[in-house]
Amino acid sequence: MEAKTLEVRDKATFIPVMGVRVSGVDGYLMRRAGFNSAMIYLVHLTGERCAYDPFTWADRTMCTAHQFIEKEWDNLQDGDVVDVEFILGESSIKKQSEGAMV
């Protein structure tokens, strides 16, 4: 298992999340729970929402961010910004981390 914390950003939106890449190689319980192939379990750090299927999210922000995180997992670093407006081509400039402003 590998975990990363990320900032999911969109228009007027800031969602701190933790992504955990899990798969069947992580042991019997993961295989028994159905995590045979690698997938990203995404957790809101400010609430109790979580999902491993990007299409479970009921909004474009989390669905888009989750798909991007799955695709780019190996290129993402702990603390990176996942900017949905930038991903969708609605903005030409990627948002900067609010942590860099502190």
C-alpha cells in the first residue's frame, strides 16, 4: 500500500484528500475485499466520504479528480494539487497549493 495526500481543487473548491493505492498483493484481506488489481481508494480528509470507484462520486470535481489520480498516480507527489479546471482545459494555469502560501 502506498498513500499520498493531495489538494483537489476546482472553481471555488478545496478538498483535502488521501489516496491509497491498494491491490491483491497487499494481502489476503485486500484480495478477499475484491482489490485484486491496483486501484486508488480516495478519502476526504474533512469528512467520512470515500470511494475506490471514480464514478461513485456524485459530482464532476471528485469524479474527474479521482480518474486523474488513478491515471497519474506514479507522477503525483505527496501534497500535489489536482486542479479539475486545468485538467478539463477550462483554465490554462494550474492552481498553486494553498500550503505554499502559508
